[in-house]
Amino acid sequence: MSSAADIVTETPLGGPTLPQERRLVTSIPGPRSQELIDRKADAVAAGVGHTAPVHAVAAGGGVIVDADGNSLIDLGSGIAVATIGNAHPKVVAAVQAQVAQFTHTCFMIAPYDSYVSVAEALNRITPGDHAKKSALFNSGAEAVENAVKIARKYTGKQAVVAFDHGYHGRTNLTMALTAKAMPYKSGFGPFASEIYRAPLSYPYHDGLTGPEAAKKAISIIEKQVGADNLAAVIIEPIQGEGGFIVPADGYLPALVEWCRANDVVFIADEIQTGFARTGEMFASEVFGIVPDLMTTAKGIAGGLPLAAVTGRAEIMDASHAGGLGGTYGGNPIACAAALAAIDVFENDGMLQRAREIETVLKGRLQQLQAADPRVGDVRGHGAMIAAEFVDPATGEPDAALTAAVAKVSIAQGVIVLTCGTYGNVIRFLPPLSITDDLLHEGLDVVAAALAAS
């Protein structure tokens, strides 16, 4: 049986030298994976689900290897976390060196260089040439909560506007900001107050230009909330869990302009879109906007838990001393990993690789769209591309088809993720270390699954 020790082929952009192949030696799940799934059912809370029924033992390049020796093509990157690939050698070396020095002091007790260096790097690489500062946290949801805290403190106002189809996390405040009830909100309320919702630009469904969609959203914000009460708007430049919805050109700039004119903090949630995922370092650059505050996480540290809020220095400095922080925020091991990952993003061709992946993904998916009317829309940027599935007779979302395609793909050794408010979108989030051959093979499997469904 194959194992994690089967190291024969180096991946093109770094990572463990696992064989870069789809290999099925058992059904999915195999017996050892099924054993773990059974143990999980006994030991882990039922609310913690899983997408792929495998027992992972190794990952790198564009594959995940399970305990039964199966090698699956990874088109999910751990939900956009393993952007540079699993166990990238630069990240591994940085983590090993830091673990040998110290694992924790709490930055608020005894500060250390790597936290400051990560903040300096984020201040430098995020959009805008204004003075910036950063604060580090543990998760995307925690970053969002702190961005809202900072905006409220700076403006002296309380209301926050989020957008239809948005996803911002699983904590109480971020559940309030999140639009989708199941599985994220149902039964978990009541939620934080002073949260309002505005319509997103969704070109495939609303048919509006960006300025038209922005005018509609701004009108609702002004009438239902009022600029004088509004601390911040928060939006994913390209929505993640909501369905990889790309707003029409002009929508985001119009919102930013309105926020600037009305003393409202514009927060870009770049937790899923950040760090080369869209072919730019940040998706805000795709749309030519400069946020006041930006939240980041996921791809920031090569797989280790780290998150950040970065923004205009005068806004970030609004909080009193001790108002921001957390015991583990900016853990030194995660910071070391982040500095290594940022080095890879900046110097190892990641932006170009994301654009190359976009060409492959869009080309193949648009071919499927032309041949099968159930593929209603193909959209996205970089290595963040989606296909939306619909009933061709009615145009209504087809969640059952989407689930069937994903299930068959996973059973055939290709990990894909579904998303969308209506559960009818498959999102493609491959690691940038994936080879073109693996990418094409994975899409072959998805196409066959669609044809069989």
C-alpha cells in the first residue's frame, strides 16, 4: 500500500515531493479512512462536518494522499488556505527554526520581531500608499470582529452594513453579518444588533451595470440605516461562500466613493480572495479600489492559523491601548510561516501562476457551458473560479445536480467544494502549486461527473 513515504517527484512550485498523480487503490472511502470516519462520529461533535471521506496523511503540490494510499487531486486548497501548496519548504524551514527558539510569549507580554515584520509586510503589500498599521489575530472571523470594533471606535457610530450572499464567519457578530442561514446561522441566535443588509451586484441574475447596482444598494443604505448612523460597510470583493460572485465593473468603486463622502469606513474582507488567489495580490486591486480596512487570513501563513486587520493608520490607531489583542494573536510560529509565505507570494511567480490557472479553468469550464445548458455561468479571477448550475428550462438553481457532480468527483479522486446561497455552485480553488496536467485531469473527472448526472 502506498504511503506518505512515496516521495519521487518534485512539484514545480515547491512542496513535498509526492507523486503528482490521481491514484485510486481503494474505493473512496477506503477501509482505513472509514475507520477514522467511524471514530470521528464517536468522538467529534456532530456539527463538525467534512467534505471528503478520507483520512489525510500527506499533501503537497496538487494532491492529498489518504491512509489507504489513494492520491486525490486537490481543487479546494483547504478552502483557499494552502494557496502555495501544502508544506512548502520555505514555510517548513521557517516553522522548524521558530519552534526551536520559542513557541509563545504572548505578544502583549513580551513582543517579538516576527509579529512586527508581518505587520510591516502587510502594510507594504496591501493596496494604497497611505500610512498603514496592522494587528494580528487567529482566524478570519476574529479579524472581521476586530475590524468592526475599530471602525465603530473610529467613527463613534454603531451600524454596520453587509451584503446579500456574504459570508464573514461563525462567531456571533460574524454570523449576523453572514447572509446564509443553513448551515451557519439556523438555531444559533439571537445575533449581534445594528447589522443591516444591502443588495450585492450579481450580474448573472440582476442584469444591472455596476453603477446601477451600487445606486440601488446606496439608496437602501441611506433609507434604512442612514449615513449618520453607519460606522462601516463590509464586503468581500469577490464573494466566497456566497458563490464566487464577481460584482459588475463600477459597483465597488461607487460604494467606496459613497463611503468616503459620508465618513463611513469601507472594509474589504479579503480572507478568501487575498494573497495571489485572484491573480493580483489582493482582489481589491482587480477592481481598482483602496479599502480603509482590510481583513486577511486563510492563505496568509501557508496553512498555519493567522489573521490580520490592516488599514489606514489613523483608523487603526483609534482604539485605546489594550483594546486590541488576544492571547494567541500573532503567534510566533504562525508569524514565521507568514513571512515565508509572503516571500513565496512575492518572489516565486505566484501571481503569474494564478493567471495561468485562470486560463485553464475558464477555458475548460466555458467549453462545458457551451455544450451543456445546465452550466449557467462561469466566473471568477485567477485560481478562484466557479461554475453555477441551473435548470435550463427555468433558470432556477439546481442544488441537487451540483451536489451530485461534487459527490461523483470526490468518489473518483477529485476534491471539489460547493458553495452559493442556493447550493448550486462548484468553486475551484486549486493550490497554485498544482500542475497543468493534474488540473486538466481533475476537470476531466468533473466533466464526466456532470455528463453522468
